[in-house]
Amino acid sequence: MHLKKKYYADSIVANLYSHPDSLKHFELLDKLGVRQAVDTLASGMKDLEELQNQAVDIFSKESLDDVLKYVTDLLLQKFVPTYLVFVVRSSSSDLSPTVKSFKNLKSVPPILNVETLKPYNEFYKDHKMMMMYSEFEKTFPDKTELNNLQHIDPRIIAPIHGIGGLYGFVVISRKVLDDVYTDSEKFFIKTLLEFTSVSIQNILNRKWAITDGKTGLYAAAYFSERLAQEISRAQRHSHRVALILLDIDYFKNFNDSYGHLAGDRMLVLISDILKSSVRKEDIVSRFGGEEFIIMLPECPSTNAYEIAERIRTNIKSAFIIENGKKVNVTVSLGVMSVVADSSLDPNELIEKVDMAMYASKKNGRNRTTIVRSQSLMEKAKNIL
């Protein structure tokens, strides 16, 4: 909080309403708008003080959805816009966005069709600040995008800027109960979105650092780090750790036949199937070009095998449309679940499940092979 500014604003308010000359000429001050200006200043400083306290909460959010939920809750305390739309960059490698929409501050399916942030990226190189939409539409050159935005009756539009350039933008439509945003409300929105921009860019940068840009799954380096952490935790409590490794069958032939764009679409389809097939605590990673790996903490062999088989059958029945034709792939999988002990090594675990996956390849593909971990008796025999 800028204490000097707050003290100054508080002093103005106190002097205005306590000074004899101010009271004597109250009606004149009111007619001249001085009283309203001071009230607006005091209200703005109060909002700023509240927002700076809430900034800590905004910055502590770990996901985009958590940030947006918190921001909409803060807006609800002030007013209710008919539509609130966040258009946020999905990937560090391109400008295709994700659209998060709220109607009367309740989450709804995307209501804007923004395919790329490219025209906004160019515009916001020269326009860094929040704008009233009436000003924005006079200066924004892409009329197609303007027509796209127009149907939600926008009133305010603001960029989400960061060290990586434009991360997206926010559109706020007219209020439910009043058409005009007051100066104090615009001040509140501007300051809130500045804090929100910082939080969003931090979340996206952290996400992009640990995820694969094409599929949205965790990157191999992050997976290896998390596997080592989970094994260390499991060793302390003698818990199980399971791995599922899968590889797309004949994927090079698929790319040669249908092209790499179709191959990318197939990778995304498989990634979506994997994400929907596991628990929240499981870690799904793209481990290579067409190889994927899943870590399942505290998962017995039987359960891990059932999950692998469900993944296999779901992928086999899934398809994309290419030149009007349904095309699909199959996958080969390896599974292993072990009780973590002091001798368990992450690399050795990956090597064993990799061998199981190649056994599936060797035995005809489109199948799952499970590694049976050694019993205590078998380990004793090996030692002897």
C-alpha cells in the first residue's frame, strides 16, 4: 500500500467534511463536483488497499481455473457483468488460445470463437493498457475479430501482458443492473486485472516449463523428477509405485500415410484418453515421440493392469477423420507395480517396464504385458 497516498486521501476526506469553510459552502462544492471527486478518490484508495491485501491470495493460486474463480468472486462483490471472457494463450509455442467464459459470473461454455491471438498480439505491442471498448473498436484493425466480439456487447477490454509478451486478454460486457461503469469500478477492474495478469503469466510460465507443448502432458524431465520423488516417499512408507509405458504401433507408417498434421491430431487424441483414464494424483507424460508413460502411486498390479487394458481398448476404438475417412491406431503397453524398498532405482524401474512394452510389440502388438515383481522368497534365492 502506498501509505503516503492513502494518508493524503484520508486527509482530504477528513478536511472536506470537518473544515468550517467546507461545511459553509457544502452545496457549492457539491455542485462543482468537488465532493464527488473526493468520494471517488477515497473509494478508489479503499479498493486499492483491499486489492493489495487480496493480491497475496491471487498470486498463491496454482491453476488458471483457481485464479479465474477467485477473480470472478471479487468482481461479484462490486458488480455483475453480463459476460466476462478470458482469452488466454494455451501454449508457449503458438498463439492459439483457450477461452474461459462466464455469464452473470457463472461458468459457461466458450462464447467467443478466437482461433488465434495474432491480431491482438500485433495490436497490443502499441496499446498496453485497459481500454473502453468504444475506443478499442476505433483503433483495432481486424474487423472480423470486432464482429466476433460485438455479440456479447462488450464495454471494457484489457490485455494480459507479461515477460513473454501477450498472454491473452479479458473482455467485460455491460453490467446486469446498470449500463455504465463508474470511475471507481473502472479503477477497481484495471488494478485487479494488473494483479491477475501477473498471476496468470506466472502460472502459464510454470506450466509451459514442465509440459509438452503439443499434447499438454507433462514433459519427460518433469516426469523423471516426480518419479524420483514418489519412489523416495514410497520407500519411507513401503508403498507401491506402478508404471504404465505405451508406444503407438506403426506410428511412422501412420505419418507416412496421412501426414504429420494427422499424426499430431492423433497424439492429442491419445493424450486426452490418457488424461481421462487416470486419477488426479497420477502423472501422465509424453516420454518420447510416440511414447507415453504414467506413474500411479499406491496402485496394485491388478489395478494397474486393468487401467492399461482400458487405455488400450479406448485407444483402439478411438479415431480421427482424415479425408473423410475414420483412421485409428493401436498401442502396445508394459505395466509394472512394485513395493518400494531401499534398492528400488527409478531408471531400473523404467527399464523393466520398457522391456515389458517391447515384449508386447514382439508378441503381436496391441496388447499389454505385465512385469511380475519378485517375491521375498525369490529375492532370497537370488541372494543365496
